[in-house]
Amino acid sequence: MEEIEARRAERRKRIEAEKAAGTFGAKAEKISKKKLILDLMKRDDGATKKELEDATGWQRHTLRGYIAGTLRKKLGAVGFAIECSRGSGEVPTRYFIEPVKVAGKGGEA
């Protein structure tokens, strides 16, 4: 019972400190996993599978499924494509976001 009272007192003390600082009840900005993935893939050197796994906490198969299914469809609808540079040996696979290259139409009349 003393342990519970000690934790409650510690929590009350923390809340009072947050109120004094004006941060009590303030919510931290939530960054979605989709935004994390997109930001990493937009970099000039793209993102490795390992970087994407670490950023999201997802397993490899979950990440691949999300990229191959959901993300490709959504980005394709707005004119972007996901490019994959497959690595071999010590070179890791990298993912990039590129604008879709539209083939020009001939001037047929």
C-alpha cells in the first residue's frame, strides 16, 4: 500500500510541475508511420529496408506488404512511383520515391 501511495505522490508532483510549466495536458505531435516512411524515401539516397524497419518497428514482411500494396496504389494515384534499387551482397536494397515519367503522345490528327 505504501508503494502505491508513493507512486501517487510522485505523479501528483509531476503534474504540479507540468502545470507550473504550462505543459500539462499538452499533447505531443503524433507522427504517422506513413509520414516516416515517405520522409525517409524522399531523401536523395532513399531509404534502406533496415532504416524503414527501425523507424516503424514493423517486421520485414509487413513493411514489404505496405510498400507493395497500399503505398504504391496511393502514390500512383497522385503521380509518383516507388523505385527499388536491389542490393547484392553487402549493398542494401534501397527504396526511392520518384515522379512518374509520362510518355509523350504523338501528334496524330
